[in-house]
Amino acid sequence: MFLENYLESIKNITAEDKEHTYRGALEILLNDIKNNLNFKKVNIKHEPNNDKEGRGAPDFLVTIDSLVLGYIENKRVNANLDEIIKSEQIKKYLLLSGNIIITDYLRFVLIDENLNIIDEVRICELSEIKNYKKIKLDDAGRKLLDIFKIFFSREPKPINTALEFADALAMRTRILRDDLYELKNNNHIERLYNIFKTTIYSQIDFADFCDNFAQTLTYSLFLARLNTNEKIDLYNVTKFIPKSFPLIRAMSKFLQDLEELNINDLKTIKWLLNEIINITNHINIVSIVEELNKYDNTAVQKDPYMHFYETFLYKYNPELRELRGVYYTPQSVVNFIIDSIDIVLKEYFNKDKGLGDALEKDTNIRLLDFATGTGTFLLDSFRKALSYYQKNSVKYNPKELINKFYGFEFMIAPYTIAHLKISQTLKEEFNYNLQDDERLNIFLTNTLENIHLDEGKEKNNIFEELNEEMNLAQKTKEKDILVITGNPPYSGASANKGIFEEEVRKEYKDGLEEKPLAITRNGKIEKEKNPKWLLDDYVKFIRFAQQKIDNQKAGGIFGFISNNSFLDNPTFRGMRYSLLKSFDEIYIVNLHGNTRKKEVSPDGSKDENVFDIMQGVSINIFVRYTQNIDELNNVNSITHKYNRESAAVYYYDLYGKREYKYKFLFDNNIKSIEWNKLEYKEPFFLFVKQDENLREEYDNFYSLKDMFRIYNVGIVTSKDSVLIGLSEDKLKEQVQDYYNEFDNSFVEIINYRPFDKRFVYYDTNKVERARKDIMEHFLKYNNNIGLVFKRGFPFLNSGQGFITNKIIDLRSWSCPGMQGGDCVAPLYLYNTPNAIKNIQSQDYGDTALFKKTASNPFQNADKIENFTVNFRKFIDEKYSSHFSPEDILGYIYAVLFHKTYRTKYIDFLKIDFPKIPFTDSKDIFIKLSSIGTQLYNLHLMKDNNLNNDIGEGLYKDDKNNKIEKPLYNEKENKLFINKSLYFDKVSKEVWLYKIGGYQVLDKYLKSHKDEEIDYSYFQKIIQVLDKSIILEKEISDINFF
């Protein structure tokens, strides 16, 4: 009967009618079906909130006990439902519920989370509807009831645990973020965006604003739920947010406006907020907090809110952690830093109770966490300060600390969590309730940015509280701060592009160049060509703290954990020099854990990071004494009596598994560690421990960069997919498609990766960095070879260089992510105007050695060697012979692959260009030169004397030559490139063999995935690697160190 009534009400429907024209009739049908099936607890709500593009809520929200059971999406009659099922709109809904029915009024389709059709029914054809009484509807009615019985019988996604709660919130917040972005032309949203940009972070783009604001709205609802047992809604949410959260409370008014003003053009997001409200009303918040407290039974202090946010962020957007460098600090690390700061205050600054002296009204102790995150450092500082007094002491006054401890954070969600965590702890642990007129001094601001609003802009801000927040943050930035602490973000590429860069460049890059140090060679300063790594956010934050402490007479303490690259990377030598000028004592606990460098403990056991990241980290305590002479006389350093003449650097290596490091940090502090005092030296001012005797020995070797007249890094096309091709035909197709032109004369071979030759369109007007001064000596009409090397190569499992006979890429040898690029030095220079100009610009001393004139070093020669005059003189005099350039290169190449050389001098090789020891024995020189020449010719694939018994390509089943998924069978020594084709007798050593940053065979196969393999060429690579291992052993067996 219910179908007849339904068809009667829509009998005049046509394909031209809009999808919502007969939605009232559809809603009656859905409720009739629900009642017929006796699903009394199910609620079906029509959501007429879609915009013209269909964005917004599903047409019908189906819930049970406030939890989403599923969605019903309604389209116009005879719409192509099969295509609509695959649409982004449906995929978005499936993120929230895997139970969806799509209908065009006559056809009903039930789908699952994988877009599969579970069941469907068509009541009748559109052409039959006017005569529906003549149709037998019994079968269609039963089928429709069956489909809805499955739909209504589905269990809602359970939300009983913290993980389920975080997952449910994160999914909806992500869609809320995306829907906000779709409203970029909405006046209301645009105005909010401009307010954020003006008062919080001038560089924020609209996408980041939507991200922040979506999280703000979600956490406003979460915060309200934590403060009441009543059910919250859009209208009352502000009432339940404490007045001590003024900014969050102000922002939550947006939710109230959404409900009260019924803003039509924002209805597309209202449904999501209502879903979040339903979820927060449904959960048992007490049990959620109790569960979070159990997450880390080993923790000294529980931190349920941080655990919740970590879970939320992982589900919401794990890439956000990478972009912002958001990794929340383990409690043991925080304890070590705050305990050490506390001790330094006593030992260096005459504060009898360390941080506890902050409870005195007349103290100068102010503390700032400059990257607050969820407030872990601040909370530990509160605990440490209050630990000096009993709770019934008249001096036990948390309010005094609230006025002196500050935090800066510009991501809204952790900002909210920090307020929540510390306010709850004040109440539960310190017996102190924030009053309505009281707030924590944690500000939503970008630490690196100073913002001042003019009066006109302040008046136009619809959030007065944002003005107040900005003004208070700015005033704090202008105060003297004795203690700065925290965990600054580090992400490689700065999230604060353009901000605080001048301060960093001037002090860390240019400042070093003003000092006449031994850094200079031949009267020229070695300038940092690529300062990218200096502009990482953690470097900017360090400079912020350094600058602040530099400018205050009281001195200061800077205790933090950060990326440890600045300790020894050459790029940071200016930064280290600057820090040495600013601070009196520097303490470093190097926590290592760099998985990119495959770090292990000195005994060979596993070394783990204290974070879930690849980059190694260190704890750093920097101390600058007060400028007050009377106070200086009372300073008694932990390690030595005060000496203003030089900064002292103290260092400790901490290797091992994560739990071991945690325990060590819990059990120790700055005073209990047995420090090693570093003897830093020019030109690098390293903040790591080194064998000084070994360093002196290494520094007497000959640097590669001083051997060659000219060298430069490899090319950068910036359009590899266009300008580099697997074949000449493919390259031609790519270039013609992109530029609508092609000239064969520009085609050159490039050694793109180890043993991976490709074709490059070497038009210097199109290649972004063509390096013509170097690459012209490798063009197709030249017969040349060149040495590939770089500054700072940290790996032990590869030789320290490579060979080429063609143009190279910036990453031909070293892998992306490594600092600096690959250099190439041609063995010969060809007679070109450019080469003459380059050579004449150099100072080569006694040019008579070459019997050439100063005006033209080539005279009538087609080519000359690229060795400098001084280096050639050194070789000729040392061995009383004139070895050929190839012989000298052979010796150098052998040394670069000598195992003892690579391991013994690794501390220096990982920070500088390789320096080569030249044996005093002419016989050893000749022997090494011979094997080294064999090795570089082998790597140029010119050696045909290979072991042909290994690496044969064999089929297991069908003859499939396509590279699909490499799989190495160690037990059988077989390397499969698909399920059928494998290469036989491939040893584990050959499979794992690395050249530079690449595991050769694995890299080659992955770079050529889905291509037909050239099995003869690939077999030769296998054989070359096999012989390389043999030759490297022969080289390493010659002991001349």
C-alpha cells in the first residue's frame, strides 16, 4: 500500500524536475518503510542544505541514539546513479558512514564503503509511472523493504574509546575544513580569514586558515562538553566554555551566530557541526579521559589531553605534522630540560630555589615556551616551581606563576589543548581555579612575527578578543625573558617563508663572512651557496631566542630540543660561530637517532630516535651570564669558573634504544652528566666530539676541491618529466608536447642515476641550471671523464665518490634530502672561449710548469688537464715522476673506495669535501692507481672481463619482461622483477650494494617500473657490482694509513 501512495504523490514527475521537487513525498515513503519494518529508534532527518553544486549535507541523515546510521542521497529522476556513486560527493560521505542509499525516486541503490552495490531495486520505469496502478508492485515492494532492512539493521560506527572518538571527530573536521575552503567567496568567511591574517599570522593562506578554523570549531565543542554534563548545541556552546578561555569562547560565538542568524550560505557546514555535537553528546567523557590516562603507564605525569590530540592529529592530517614539524616532546626530555634549567638558575643566577624563586613577587624570573604545542614544557615548569613549597605554605601561589610563565603557539588545536591541560592541572593538582577575569598567558601568535594594529584595523575586528590576544602577545615579545624553552618545529622546508629570514641570513650566513678566519683560502671566503637549510624553522626559532637573550643585561637560559643538524653540518658553521659569541656556556646532549644516516650505537647495536621521526635530535642548554659585574663575581659554573674570553662547549653522546634514552634522561640532569669539553676550531666550529689528533692528520691531506681548476654541481632542469627522457624518441615527444619545438642538436646523454643513462634536452635556455662552464666538457663530441663527489657524505656503505663520462644531474650520485648537490670535476678541459676565461680568472702560480702563456693556457692544444698547477707540482715532486691524469685519478678513486679510509675519517668526510692522503711509497701509489683505474673503468661499464656465470635472466613461468615489483630471495640468491622473470645467482652483497645514496639494483628497478627490462644490460650491472666488491676488497687490503 505504501508504494501506491508514494507513486500517486509523484506521478507527475519528469526528468526536467529538480531533485528536491518531490522530496517531501520521498521523506513520507522513507518513514513509512521505517515504521513498516518497526525500526522505532531510527530517526530520519531531511537536510535541505545542499548548495547549487550539491555540496553540503546528505539529503537525509539517518541516526539512532544520536549516532549516524547512514545517509540517503536523492537525485533527480533517471539520473545516472552508476556515475554518481563514483563521485567525490559520495566518496566524502563514505568517509563518515559506509552505509548509503542513493535514489532517483524510482531506483534505490544500497552501496558499501568500497563503492560496491550491495543490492538495488527499481520500482518502475519513468514511462510507466502515470499508469502505476497497472503495474504489479508486490515484488518491488518486498525488495525495497529488504534493502532498507539491511540499511536500518547496520550498527552505527561505535564511539566508545578515545581512538574511536578522535577518529570520528577527525573525519568530520577534515570535511568541515574542505567545505570551508569551498566557501572562499563567502563574505562572512572571507572577513574571518582577514582577521586571522591581520592579528595572528600575516603569511597564512586561505587553506591554512580553513584548517585552523575547522579545528577551532571542533575543539570549541569538545571544550564545552568537558565542562558540562548537559547536552550541548550550537546555541548554548559558548555558555559552557570557561571565561578563562577568552579567545576560544569568542570564536565559539560563530557557532551561536550560525544557529541564531540562520545564515543561509553557511548551511552547507552546519550539518557537520551538528554531527560533531551529536558525537560529543554521546560519548562518556569521563571514561575517555580515564582511558587516555592509561596510554602511558610509564609516564611520571599523565597527559591525557596531549595523547588525545596526538591521536586526533594522526587521523586528521598526518602530513600536517611533517609540514609544521609537529612532534610532541616525550616527558623524559621535558623533565631533563626543565630540571637542568632549574639547576642553572641556582648555579649561575643565584636563585636559591631555581624556578621556585618565580613565586617571589620581586624576582626577575620570566619563562617563555616559544613553541608551546600542547603545553608540556610550561606544565613541567609549573610543577618544578611549585615543588619547592608545601601546598599549605603562604608562598604556594600558582597565580604568581601564571603571571610570569608565557607560551606562544599559532596552531589553534594545540593552543586549545595547552589551555585545557594546564587549567585542568591547576584545578586538580595545584588546587587552584582560574577566576573569570583570569587567563593563562599562552597566546595564539606566531613567535617569529611582530604585528602592530593601527586603530582603524582594531575597530574593524569583529573579535575584540583577537585584538587583545595579539596586543598581549606583542607586549610579551617585548619583555625581558630570563628563561626560554621548548621544542621548535623542524621540517626542512620552512612553514614561515619570508618571516625572520633577514635576521637569520645576516647573523648566521653573512655574519661569518665578516670575520677574517682560516675559513678563507687563496684570499677568498668560502660562501654558503645554498642557505636553504639555514631557513628551517628551528633555526629561526633559535635565532629568535638568541637575539632576545643577547639584548638583555640579565643574561638568560635557553633550553630546548631540536634537529641536531646544526651541530656539525658545514652549512651551519656561521650559526655555530654566532652562538659561541652570544653564550658563555653551551651544553649539548646529542640524542642521535638519525635513520637517514643509518646511525647505530658505537658497539654496533640499534640506535633509536626519541621521536617517531628520521632526523636526529639533540638537547641543548645555552647559558649567557648576567652583565651585572657584582652578580658575575658570585657565578660558580657547573663545570668551570667563569671566563668571559671564550664560550665553553660541553658535549655528551647518548646512543641506544628509545626506552634506554628515556630512562637516562629521567635519571639525569645537567649536573650529573660527565661532560666532554669540546675544543672547537675554525673553520667549522663543530659542536660534536672529534679525535683532534686524527683531525690534524686528516687536515694535512689534499682536498679534492683544491686539486681541480674548475668543478661545479650537476644540472637542474626543473622539468625532468619534459627535458629528460628514457629514449630519444620519448624525449622528442615530451619536448614537442610542451614547447611545440625540437632540435636534435640539443640532445645529450645524461648519467641520471648510477648506471641509469637517459637523454636530456640540453638547451641552456630551457634547463634552469645548465652549468655550462662544466658540462660543455662532457658534450657528445668530447671524450672525457670526470670525478663525482660532494661536500659532506655521511654513509659508510658506499665509496666517497663516483665516475662519469657524461653530463650529470644534481642527484646523480647522492639521494634527494641530502644537503648540497653532486659536484663533478672534468679530468680534461676542452679549448673553448668559456674555458679560457675560467682558467684565466684563477691564480695558478707558476704557469711555466705547463709551458703555456698566461693569455691562453691551451695555446694550440685541444684539451689540457683540469688539475691545478700547484697540485700537479705536488704530485710530480712527491713521486719524482710525471704520472698521467688518468693514473692520478685512478689513485684518488681507489682511496675514495678504501674501506679503512671511509671508516677512519668518517667524522670529517660527513662535513667536508674529501681530502686525499698520498702515500709516501711510489710502489703503493702505482698499485692503488692501477686498481682504482680498473674500478672507474668498470663503473663506466668499459670492462668486459666479467663473471658471466652470474645474473642470468630466467623465466619461472610465462615470458613477462615487464618490471613490476622487485623481490629478492636471499635463500636462493634470486632477484625477481615480476612473478616470473628473475636474475639468478645474485648475492646478497650485490643486491645491497650502494653507490652514493642509492641501492643500485633496487633504485634502477623502481625507476623503470612498468617498462620492459633490457635484461642483458641489467645482467651487466649485476656483474659490474660483483666485480666492484672484489676490487674494493683488493684496494682495502692495501694498508698505507
